[in-house]
Amino acid sequence: MNQYEIVVKGIKEGTHSFSFCIKDSFFKEMCNSEIKHANISAKVSLEKKHNALQLFIKIRGKVNRLLCDVCAEEMSIEIENNTQILIKESYMELDDTDEILYIKPTDHIVSIKQILFELIVLSIPQKKQHKIDEKGKKKCNIEMIQLIEKYSSPKEGRFDERWSTLKNLTNNINIK
């Protein structure tokens, strides 16, 4: 049995708890993952009531060595997220949704690896940047911020004369 699989056939009614430790090796198997280094714990509860199965997943930890979108320096981001997923049986090939995972009635196990990966990825902020310290300043690399400011600010009084020729072209076009 795979490390991120849960047995669903033959379980008794009630709540069944599982814990998973997600480290760097987890992300090596994921294609094109921006995440390469992490230390995350996942607490999973499988609840069976009558014939209904429901997963409750909670993740918490740290994603390490991501690049800051502002200064491009490596940083770590604390993440925390949870989700609920209903497990339904179907002989038909149905696409899973965010809330429902379809399995065949003959399946004995459920792999939650992809669900865990997506939950982790969705926990990372869209803009990754260093936190602001207690003085209200970002903890970004000062040298990099200075370089960005130096090269992104327009130079006063400098004008490339090549553009003035192009400007004259638009003035000389007669519109009929």
C-alpha cells in the first residue's frame, strides 16, 4: 500500500484518523511543482455513517525555499488549510470535483496524494513576499530592492532621439 492511500472497503462505522508527514520526497514525484522543500503535517479523518464516506483533511506546516516575488531571495511560508470531501461510489467514469471524489464500488483504497498536493499549492499566497516586520518594513533583501529601484526609475532628461523620427511619421500621415 502507498503511503498516501486509505483503505475504504470493510471499515466500520465511525471516525478513523490518519496522519501523514509531507517532506521533500513527496514533491519530487509531482511534475513541474514549484514546491521542492517542505515540512507539512496532514491530519485526515475518514468518517463512515451508514453507506456515506467523508474525508476531513487538515494541513499545517512550512513550505521552504520559495523565491520572494519582490526581491528573489529564498524564503519560507507558513501554510494552513483544510477541506472536506465526500466519497461516492459509481460504476460510471465521473470526474472528481472539489467536494466529491468518485470511486468504483470495487475499489478498496483511496489515494489522497493529489488532493494533498492541490491543498498545499492552494495554500500558498498568489504573491509570495517576505513578511512585514514590527516596524512596518518588508524583510526583503535591501541590496536587491535598491537595484530594482535604481533600474526601474526613469532617467530624467534622457531621451532617445531615434524615437523622434518615428514620432514625425505619425504627424505626416494624411488620413482620408
